[in-house]
Amino acid sequence: MSSREPRSPQVSLADVEAAAARLREALPPTPFLPSATLSELAGCEVWLKYENLQFTGSFKQRGALNKLLTLSEAERARGVVTVSAGNHAQGVAYHASQLGLHATIVMPVTTPSVKVARTRAFGAEVLLTGDSFQEAAAAIPALVETRGLVLVHPYDDTAVIAGQGTVALEMLEAGPALDCVVVPIGGGGLIAGMSIALKGRHPGIEVVGVQSERYPAMATVLGFWHRPDLGGASVAEGIAVRSPGAITREQLRSTIDHVAVVSESRIEEAIALLLQIEKTLCEGAGAAGLAAVLAEPARYRGRRVGLVLSGGNIDSRLLANVLQRQLVREERLLRFAVALPDQAGSLGMLCSAIGQLGGNIDSVVHDRNFLGQDAKSVRVVAEVEVADRATGQRILERLASLGLAPSLLPRS
């Protein structure tokens, strides 16, 4: 027996093209459109691939369906199992139901409720276990052994990779020639498939992956990142993977040009901008490509860049938090403290001054007993929404002229 480790199976352009032919009838192409406003903001020509408009809300149904369609009749009869934080789960559940297959989905208990509910609605059996993808995945071997189920891996499977690569073929066929394509990376299935198609058709296209600084596993493995991962909760849970696939990492060694690592705040900003500017809802993973372009504008300046909006299944409470935090970043939501005389009319005078200059008061905390300067004063903390940064500045200047000495409070 050879002492060398066996090479991981590889996916070819022909595999991706075969997947495209297989999926064409069931999955119509998603839009691939330019964004004039984002192009102006980013300093490059931005084109958006709207995979968030898929029926299940993400690109994942491409790979899931391609895998299911390649199963033998005996394998279909056994039923399938997978582990997923949500998007792959929905893809497998939906298409398994369409094909008459039983699907068992293992999900971490931390999966957003919207993804769990939709997966169950598609008719799958959902098992919630573990606090992370890795802990949930640990339950898979026993299910395969005891129930005889067929594993549909979320990313480390050649049929799944080939199915995901069809995103790139649609971009090449529907849009103009691209200089660069930016793709989010979790386990690596999407970018592995896309890079095969992109490099196979047009070797000069630059392929850039994106990861959150909290989970930069692929960037680390491929030598693009040399800091420890932070771990913890991420707004981009769809790409919060601690260990990339064996097949995907080997595939990417020859087909990827760069992996960008971006902050959570950049991803939050990108979610908000896509909703505000393009009126399209993206989850954190889906907005990661825009986050990368905004974080490193010099790299993309003057180029034609394709971004994959990979998914739109974001929890409504998380979205509300993201949008509120974006208002703070844009200085359209201010929080400041003032000291007022403890006498009738003082609070009214403060509120009138704010309202006269266009401020909308969200909340006021009037504190007589704690943190006042003295027994004859009160501390007031106000949260005020304004139309723009200039309006907020005028309000603060007006309060200062009244002798109230407003003190901006930190964002955190």
C-alpha cells in the first residue's frame, strides 16, 4: 500500500456543465443585474447574482438537487440525511419531497428559527442537536449506520460541488465579461464549483473568496490568513464553519486567487446597504461579497466585479438589530447624556430643542436618583433619530449653546 495519502476526487468543468443540463428544467436562472448605486459607492462596476431569490432562499438547492438526481433507485429508497445550519437543509428537504424521498435533517440548536420552521414545512424530519455545526455533524455517522440513510454532504461532495458551480455558468452566460467574481466561503462547496466553471471558461477571471474574521478556516488552510479564528456568534452563520471540506480545499488550491477576511461590522453594513439600495434581503453570508469589496476598494477599483448574493434567510430579529446598528454607524441614531436642573420645564425645554431641529426622540431616561451631578440636577440620556449626520450635529451644537453640554455615549 502506498504511503502517500489518496488525492481527493476532483470536479471538472464537464461535471458542472452536466449539472446545469440536469437542473435546467427544475431551477430557472436567477437574475444577474448591475447596480449603479453600489458601483458608485464601491468605485467598481458591480453586478449582483440574486441567489437569495431561489425558492428556498439560497443557492444551496442547486447542489442538493444535483446530488439527489444522481442517486440510484436503491439509494433513493433508503432515504437521505444531512447536517446543515439551514440553507442546505431547506434545499435537501424541498427537493427530497418533490422526488418522493424521505429526508432527515440534523441542525444545531442555535439555527435561526425561520430556517428550522421552513425545513420542517418542506416535510423533512428535523433533529436539533449540538450548539455548532461540528457538534451537530457528530450525530450523522450513527444515523447512516443505524438507519441506512444516504449522506448528502452540505459541501464536501462532488455532485454537490458541481451543482453549486452552475451559478457561475449562469453569470457567464447572462452578463458581460467579468474581471473578478467574489464568493462567500463556508465549507467551500459554492466557490469550489464556481471557480471550476469560471477558470474553465475564462482562465483570466480572478476568483476571490470571503470569510468572516470569526471563522476564517479556508483562508487559513490556503495560506491567506495567519491569525487565530475568533469563533463565537456570527451574523453570517451560513459561513461559520470551523473546518473546510477535504475535497473543496484541494480543489481551491489550483482555482482560487485570494481569500478576503472581513469583520462582522462590515458584513452588517453590507446587509443594510443591500436592503436600502437594492431593496433585496440578504443574510450575512449572502452579503459577505459586498462587505469584501467595501473593505478593500483599491483591489476592485475600476474593474467589473460579480458578487453572489448567496442567500436571504435571515432571522427577523437579527435583521432588526442589524438595521438599528447601521443607523448608529451612519450617525442617524444618536445617544447622548445631558445634565438638567431638577425643576419644572427642564425636560420639556430639552425635548423642544431637539424637535425644533428635526430630531425624533426614540427614548428618554430621566434619572434623578443615580448619576446626577448633584442633588439639584438630573441626568437625562436620550436616543434621537435624525435624517442625516448634519442634523445630528446641529442638535448637539444647539444643546451646547443652551449650556447643557451634551456628551455622546459610546456605540457599544
